[in-house]
Amino acid sequence: MKIAVVGSGYVGLVTGACFADMGNDVWCIDIDKKKIDDLKKGIVPIYEPGLDEMVKKNYADGRLRFTTDLKEGISEALFAFIAVGTPPEEDGSADLQHVLKVAGEIGRIMEKYLIVIDKSTVPVGTAEKVRAAVKAELVKRGRTDLEFDIVSNPEFLKEGDAIEDFLRPDRIIIGTDNVRTAELMRELYSAFVRQGDRVIVMDIPSAEMTKYAANAMLATRISFMNELSYLCEKTGADIESVRMGIGSDSRIGRAFLYAGVGYGGSCFPKDVKALIHTSKQLGHGLKILTAVEDVNRWQRERFVEKVVERFGNNVKGMTFAVWGLAFKPNTDDMREAPSVDIIDELRKKGARFRAYDPIAVETARAIIGDEAISYEKKNYDVLEGADALFIVTEWHHFRKPDFDKMKSLLKNPIIFDGRNLYDPASMKENGFEYYCIGRVQRN
């Protein structure tokens, strides 16, 4: 099938590469000439396991092509995905200017029937705005004879697992008001689903809401566990035992029940804010999601409070080692990363940092900067002479480190673990002061 994907960022590039990998003819389109030139050279602008190889292979085989020319990209396409950014405004609303600009440009240049698909995460009602933008340009051209359909097809890609999520999806949501379009979309995705029940067709507003609702629910589970972790610390309960206890209930399940320093990334913070904004516009504030956001912010403050409680408010001149900067493992994404808030708050108090992340250092340097922080190439290099270690991102190779080596390098054998990687009792036996989330060292 002939496919155009407008926007070659995280979602757009994964979408284009995966469709091409199934034998489709795909054009990825972006206004950033350098990005397109780099992609043609095999330089992928984002880190996502498996994406680099997939892009290079399908480009070499001619199934995946790149251009800055929208007309070239959609001239033969039946499907045109809009996968541009929808960053949050100051009030939490989604910025739709890029989505609507693309829609208008499609209306200006399309010459045959086209299915225009919202892949970007957008609030309820966006599809109708996209439809209006395309139609307005067709009217200006006097080409109201040209047919097109609008589809909401939200993505459910976890950073670090995006390729697997696309190739083997839990579900594919198709929002459309046209039976013929629904069947064409089913055919488009047939290579990814052997079981037809994974394709769920619904009305457009419901499809738009489903994406936000899914991310808001997952964010709620995280904040629920984080709030509960505070109560565990005060009562002597163990949040890990509680997690296993409630997670074994089939009605609840274990996913996203880990206590930590809070969620981050490009989706959860933005989507929670967008839903809150939408609800306020409709005259009904979402109390649960407002609390979810408050708890997430508070969880980062709690981490800093633990440090201050241990060392006192004057940490000026102290050096802290940091393991992990990205908001989660297997990505270089620093958007809303807990490490940023934790480092910034303690830098204000005069602390210095040495940080390590296997992937996100360059991204972190652009966001956090170089003031009072150095970036090292190996995780043990940050430890020497440090007053304590902060574990902020749960990269796999942090799970079984050489504790004796760590203790010999650290100035003080103190660990603040924001991801609960280790057992408190074992850490005590190993001679560490160990501060984690919702767990206590028992005698």
C-alpha cells in the first residue's frame, strides 16, 4: 500500500519504518531539511532500540523514502498520517498549530481520494478541525469534487519498546464515521494483527478520548503507588510487598504499580495536563487527575527532602553521583525527566553533580547544561569521592553492580534509590545507608 507519514519524529519515524518493514511503499515527510538529509545518510535522530537498523534496511531496499516535499510524498498515497508534535501550551492545552497547518497543506495539494489520519495525540474535536482545514483549502481551489476521509488512529508506543509495540500491538484503535474507510484501515493493519479482535473501530471522538484516557489511567496508577509509598514509610509497611499483593489480583494486575520518583516523558505529563484543561473548559475540573499531577510533582520534592533530611539543608560544596538521566530506560528522552528537577533543586542549594547515562548524556547536556555538573562515560566513574549516589533511572546494568567497588569509591556508602532496585536488608548487610521509596531497613 502507498503511505505518507508527515512528521519524522519519534511517532512518525517508527510508524513509517514499521509499515515499510511489512512491504508497504512509505514516504516520510518533514520540513526539517537536515533531518531528512541525515535520514537519507542513515543517521537516525532519536534513540529507539531496533529503529536504526530498520530504517537503514528499508531505505536501502527502496520501501522507505524521505522528502521535504509534501506533494511528492502524498502524490500516490492512499493513506496520509499526520504525526507532527502537539506540545503543551502554558495552560496545559495541546498546541494544534502544526497538525492544522499540515491539514491545510494537504488540502492545497491533494489531487485524488485520500484518507487523512491523525496519529498525533490530539484532544477530542481535533479530527473535525482537521476535516474543516482540508475542506477549506479544497473550496478555495474549487476542487470540492475531491473526496477524502478523516480517521483518528492514536498511537500506543512505549519509548524503548516502540518497535515491538507497533509490530505486535495490544490493540489498534480506528476512529471513523465511514464503513468503507474502516475496512481500508483494517486492511492496512492486517499484517500486524492475526487476531481481528485487536482492531477496534469506534466513532472519532471516542478514539481521540481513548488515547488520553489510557495514558491518564497509567499515570494514575503510578501516582497512586507513589502516594501509598509515603504511607508505607510512615507505618513500616513495604511498598514492594503491597505491590505484589494487589498486583496478583486479576482485576488490578501488576503493570505500572512501581513506586519511584514519578513519571515523565513526552506522553503522560502532557496528556494528563491536556485532559485537565479540556475538563476545565467544559466547566468540570477532573479532581482525580489534578491529584495525580500534584502527587507526581510532590514525589520529586520528596526525593530532595530525603537528601536534605540526611545531610541538612546546607549541601553547598557536596558532590552527588547520579545514575540515570533519561525519564526511563532505553531512551534518550529527557522531557519531564525527574532527574532534571532533582538536580536543579539541589544545585540551587549549592550541590555539585557527576552524572552517567548510557544514552541520554547529550540530550541532558542540552537541557540541564554544564553548570556544577560533569558527565561521565562509565557508571563507576561518577562515584569516586561522591557524598552519595542517586539512582534515578532503572537501566538494567544498575541492577547487579559491584557493591564492594561502589563502597570503595564513594566518600560515604550512601545510596538514594528512586527506583527501588535493591533489597534494603541486603544493602544494610553490605554496609550501605540505603534510602528508597516506600521501603524500610528492618533489623
